[in-house]
Amino acid sequence: MAAPLLGGFALPASATSLTVPVSGLIASDNVGVTGYLITESATAPSVSASGWSASAPASYTFASAGTKTAYAWAKDATGNISASRSASVTITLPDVIAPLLGGFTLPASATSLTVPVSGLIASDNIGVTGYLITESATAPSVSASGWSASAPASYTFASAGTKTAYAWAKDATGNISASRSASVTITLPDVIAPLLGGFTLPASATSLTVPVSGLIASDNIGVTGYLITESATAPSVSASGWSASAPASYTFASAGTKTAYAWAKDATGNISASRSASVTITLPDVIAPLLGGFTLPASATSLTVPVSGLIASDNIGVTGYLITESATAPSVSASGWSASAPASYTFASAGTKTAYAWAKDATGNISASRSASVTITLPDSSIPTISDALLALQIGSGKVKATSDQKTRLDVAPVVHGKSAPDGKVDTGDAIVLLSKIVGKTIL
């Protein structure tokens, strides 16, 4: 009726597995030991309990980790069960369970590369020690840069567009969770102004409208407008004159040496820095001179009549004056043009006459005319004067050479039958006849 007697039972102080090696388990009996059993309960098992083995087991598998006590038992064929022997072990299992992510959300859209993160949470059988968000679906290493002890509140993407981010969690052992992904469409506000690539004007022009070449601009999204101004101050996006395409010409406000400034804008309203180009505009002269006055005396006793008040102005300069007896504008190459206003004009004949004054400029523009009238009454040339008689004496003495006009007018001698019979020369006889006429004597 004697029960078996256990002679020893030992476990290691610690283990890293639920299955722990058993040593020193031995039992004796007056008849014979027929079974061994190890339990985690101090209550004696029944002889029919499962787990009895004919020989002493070499190991025991605990139900869980921690500080554990095991109880060894032995039985004999009669069913007598020994008193137990106990042994303790502390089991620390290696962590092979990765954290589990419970949520991870990004907004559907964003206007910044840094996007808010919500709902990122993870759990672990021991404890979560790190969080990481990447743009790669490949699991990161435990030593990768960017792990944070707490779940990040935001993530900064490398670029805009439709993006997918992957959230990860790790524990102290280095187990890394499966990822959770979330997507966002990032549309960044456009803060980049267009860039002008060229802008050229010719060195000179003869029109206020000047051709433009090489005007081109680029933008990170798109150029929506071009503008050329004469001001170096940037225009507003709503200024008048913007065109969807680069203008082929620009019209300046006036002639001279001019600088134009080209600009480009985009849909957001960003305006480029300007590019400048210069041109010297010399307009063709199409403005005729303007006569300011022209006066003749009311009457004159000579075909050569004094002129007063003849003046003209021009946008560039007056280069010629001319007086004619015709109301038809003269040509620029007509004879008689003078650089300065004439002081007199010689008519072709006496009578009531109208003269027309004209002015021209270097380009050949001729003014409208101004007219003035004079009545010319010439003295009777048939009545001789003392001067005529003295001139005849000087010619007759050889001191003065007679002109053809003087020969015609002063050759009055001899007088035949009371009438002058010119002999083709001027001499003292002509002087005597002239003096006789002057004093009123009958012609000899």
C-alpha cells in the first residue's frame, strides 16, 4: 500500500520558451513505478488523468510565460500516487508579434505638401515603440530615419499630385507592423511667376507702331497673358491691354528714343519680372509749314513792291520762302525759293495785282498760301527828268556806259521837223533835247 517516493525534480531558473527542460526527476517504489506526471496544479492528479508517462519526462510545456511552478508526481501499478515535488522557473518569451495598426487617414485633397494625419493608432502585445509614414510600400527597417515615439500629426510629401502614404508601427523587439495606406491629391497654390525668355525691338523705326520679336514666356503651369508698357512699374493683373498671345507689335505714344517693358502673367495672377528693349522712332515729316502773315502796301509806283510780315513756322523747320502771282502751289524745285523771307517782290506788270506767299520744309511739304493785293501805278517814263539829262551828259562824255534800256530811253536827238529821230547813240545832243523838254521849250 506504499506510494512511490520522488527522489528529485529540477527546472532551470529561467527560460525563453514555454517548453522547459526537466532534470533530476526520479522515483522509487516497493513494487515498481509505473508512471510520471508533471502539472501546474498542487492538487494530486487521478491515476487516470491524461499525461501520465511510463518514464520521467525530459521537459514540460507551460501554458503561458511568467514565473511558473511545476509539480512532479509518480504512481505505481496499484494506483498509489506519490507526494509531489515542485520546481519554479521564470519564462520570458521572445516577442514575435508585430504591432497592429488600427487606423490611418489623410484628407482627400490638400494645398500643401505637409498634410494632416488623423486616426493613426497601433497596438502591440507588449508595447508600440515607434511610428513611421513613408511614400514606399516596402517595409522600412527598424533603424530607418524618421521613426517617432508617438503617432505623427502630419506628413510632408516630396511633391504634389495624387499621393499614397504608408503608415507603420514597431515594437521594442523590432517587429514591424503591416502597413496601412491612405491617399491624398495635393494641388499646391501657384506662387511661381512666369519667366520671360526674350523681347526685342528694332534699333530704329519710322512709325509709332513698332514690330516686336522674340517675345516668349514660360511658367510652371501656364502663361495666360502678355503686356507691353512704357512704364517700368509692374502692371496689375486687371490692367487693360493684356493679350492671350505675345503681341507682334507695340504702338508708342510719341516719337523719340523709347524704352518698352514686356510682362507675362499666369492664371493665379503672378506677374513676371520685365524685360526691356529700346528703339529710336523718327517719324516722317508730313506736316506742312504754316504761314503766319503776309502783307503788301495798298498801292505802289514800282513793280518791285515791299513785303512785310511774311513769317512761317513748321514742326521741324522752314527751309524756303517763295512769292508768286499764281494761286497754284509751286513745286519744291521751282526757281525763286529763298532761305529767308523776301523783303520785296517784283511784279511782271502794273495794275491791281495779287501775290501768293508760300513756305516749304526740308521734307518738301509746302504750306497753304497767303495772298495780298496791291495796285501798281507806274510813273510816265516819257517825261524826262534832270537826272535823265545828267545821265545823258555822262554817257556822252564817256564816263558811263549806257545800258540798252538807257539807250532806248535817252536817245531822243536829233529832232527833225519837230519830232525826235533817235540816231542810235546817247550824246550831248540828247542831253540838250532832254533839258528842253524839262523846261517846257518847244523841241528844236
